[in-house]
Amino acid sequence: MGCAVALSSTAVRADVVAVVSSKSSITTLTKNQVIDIFLGRRIRFPDGNPAVPIDQAEGSATRNEFYERFANMSPALLKAFWSKIIFTGRGLPPQSVANSMEAKKFVMANLNTIGYIDRSMVDSDVKVVLAP
Amino acid sequence: MNAFSYRLTLTALLAALCVANARAEDPKSGTSMFSFSGFGTLGVVHSSEKNADFTSSVFKPDGAGYSESWSPGVDSRIGAQLTARFSRQFSALVQVVAEQRYDDTYKPSVEWANIKYQFTPDLSARIGRIVLPVYMVSDFRKVGYANPWVRPPTEVYGTNPVTNIDGTDLSYRLHLGEITTTLHGTYGRDYTSDYPHGVSSKARDVWGIVDTTEYGAASFYVSYLQSHISLRPPIALFDAFRQFGPQGIAIADNYELIDKTVRVVTLGASYDPGNWFSMAEWTHSKYHSFLGKSTGWYVSGGYRIGRFTPYITDAQVTNAITSDPGLTLSTLPPYLAVPAAALNAGLNQVLARNPVQRTISAGLRWDFTKNFDFKLQCDHTRLGPGSPGTLINVQPGFRSGGTLNLFSATVDFVF
């Protein structure tokens, strides 16, 4: 019984991965590199090409999972982080799209874009650069 | 806010509108050029000390304790910000904040109003009304939601209450492997008459260098600022000292705050891996005047358990100059020794007002719903011997060197 519950809870939990276009020269990134790009601390990939992060809508499960898992940040903590940046005019959060499908389309269309999507949506069009 | 800052704001707004018009004709711009956001805090503070007021800034005329049993003015404020992005390089920002002012109104004033040019993603310049980056959280000290506490520790953030200057700054970000370091140079001036009791200050040739270094969850902060500051009206006591020959003149020159070089050094560090946070800051100010040499520090930390973040803070402010022997009475004839003794007493009264205190705080932040938090904080303050600490409106029944307790409750929000 306990085993069944454990199994079902892992199945329910969204498994999120960071992706770039399959045509991108990037093969793998560290957790810090990915998070620095999403938090606006880093604007280039390690190879020197510009890095454009694409976020998902506030409140979406995939977004919460992404920041919780890779940055150890709750939605409230992330909001507080961006409040520090916004109210000093130092920057704005990344552009965001509605869901993983939209994020994937964005990543496929632009070589410089990095997004995060549900692992179940990974196919030959995108390349996983960071997984849990 | 003076005439100069009104003109500045108007210029910034007009410039923004002109560029906006020019840009509106560009059919390529897809997303909205303007973004509007805001923040605020609603709070009350209660103090156990009934013969003096606790408040969060010298710009406020009263607070909790003597004037009010439950004071909303200490922490409550609302801020609104309009950002305009004209192109990838060019943007403008206006932030207006309404909070309790020197005249006990909540008339809004312009906190920032500047134009920014982003030369490269790592190099930018701003001109207009910009932040005065004295401390680690100076940039967002008024945004309660962005801070772990009800208010930044008064022992450090109270030593230099000015939050903005009219001028220019340059920011350059460097990437060294996984380390990011941001160098920030700033220059400007601040003329303000926002103090209670008709006091005004002029800070000219304000310049500073700040370095913020980030490595993963760790960040380090170093800043140096200096400025020439004059306080008006001049204190009559010092003119009286000047009647007493070279020694009196030397005392007056030493303590008068007229065109004096003020220097501030601040060091800070924070570590925030997510489940918990810790931060510490140390600051030293040399005022070359009756404000003395002030040193403040705090150490703070908290643990995040779901939506709850309990935290504790230990903070202290001391001052190297809280008394002075004054005029040498033994060399004066008796008819001069009596008024000289009175002047010495007056000087020592002024110096004794320099804040010396230590505060232990415990609080709880509750992120009860999206974009809102609720905070409770208890502060226990021990005042230095003979010092009123950071308290204002000290009444005859006040006993210095004692202790006081504060209870604060706030709701912070962002939108």
C-alpha cells in the first residue's frame, strides 16, 4: 500500500527539464548556470552566445517545480527576488508564456532561447541541457 | 521636495513622453512599452516607552510611544512605479512613494525618476533621481515584501536616512567563472528640506563606489561614500562658543555641520540557499561634526518552513563621540566661567543625543497568499548610558539608559 502511494506521488509530481533547440551548440549546463540565466545574473551561454530565458506563467505547476528544484525558491521567494530588481529599475523578469507547449515552440524558433518544459514533452526538436 | 526636484521629474516625464511618441509610430514593437508596478506596507507599532517616540526615520515628526499608542506612520507606505522601455538600450523609470512625512501628511514624493541607457547587457548608465547606495538593501529598503524584516535594522539604516540623490551613476557587471561582480560608481547631490522643525540639509559632491559580488547563494557588499554636507539652520550654541577666543572657535569649527566631509564605509554579506538565510552588515560613518563617529552592525538569520519564516536579529549602534570637555573653565575669569560652563553643558547635551543602543529582535513572516505577506516582530532595545538611542520627541519624564520593547505588525504587498 505504502509503496503504491509512493509510486503514484512520483507520477503526479511534474518532472521538469531545461531545454534548448536541438540545433543549438550547447550540450549541457550546470544548475548554477541555468539559474543565473533565469535570474538575470548571466546573459550569455558559456560559449559566449547570448542566452534568452523564457519563463512560464506565474502560478503554473511547471514553473513552481522548476524554481523549487533548481533554485530552491518558493513562488513567494522568487517574487521577493524580482521585487528587489524591479523596484530599483535594474531589470525585469524574463518574458513568459502560458505552458510547456508554448515554451517548446519558443525554444525551437530561436537558437538563443533556453526554456524549461515537462520531461514528457521532450522530443528530437529540443535538447535537454539540465535534468534533476 | 524642492523646486529643483519638481523640475527634474517634469523633465524626466516629458523626455519619456517625447520618446514614447516617437516610438509609438514604430509598427515593429510587439509587447507593451510601459509596465506599471507597485508595493506597499500597512503596519502598526506599539512601544513600551511612553516618554519618547520610536520611529523609522529622522524625516518623521512622531511615532509610537509618546505621540501614539499604536502608530501607523512608522512603517506604512505605498509606492507606484512606471517603467518605460523605449528600445533595448533606452528606458526610463519614475517611482513615487507616499509615506508619513515631516509635516505629518502622506503627500507623495518622487523616490526615483531617471533615464537609463544600457550600452551593453553588462554596462549601463542612469541620470536623474537615483538611489543613494549606502547599504546592502538600500535599493529596496522601502519595499517591505522584498525584505525579511518589518523594517531594515534602525541601528544601521538609521545612520544615513537619505535614500536618493539627483545625479548620475554607472554600473558594470563582470563575470569571472561562476562569480558575478557588479561595480557601481555614483555622483550627485541631495538638497532636502524634508526634516521636521524646519531643518534642511545640503549634500553636494556626493560620490561613491559600490561592489556587489555574487557566487551561488552567497553575496558580498562593499561601499564607500563621501559628501560635503551642510545642515540648516546653524546651531546657535556654536556661535556662542565663538565668543570665547581660539579654544571656543576650535570647538565650534569641530562640531558645526557646515560644509563638512562625511565618509561612510559599509561591508555586508548574505547567504541564502533557500531553506534558510543569514545576513550581516557593518557600517562606519565619520561626520566631522556633532554627529560624531557612528558604527552600526547587525546579524540576522531565519529559517523557511513552508509559508512561514521565523527570524532573529541582533543589532547595535555606538558612537565614539558622546561627550567633550569643552572650554577650559579654570583659565577663565569667574564672570566668564559661568556662561562657559552652561555652553559646555549645552554641547554635552547635544553630543549625548547621538544614538547608542542594542536591539534583539524576533519575528515571523507568513506568506499567506500570493503577493502578500504578514509579519509580526518584537524588538527589545537596551539604550546606551545617557543616550536616548534612536528615539525622538524625548519628554521630561524620560529616563535614559533603560530598555524598551516594541511590537510591530505589518502586511506587505506587491502588484
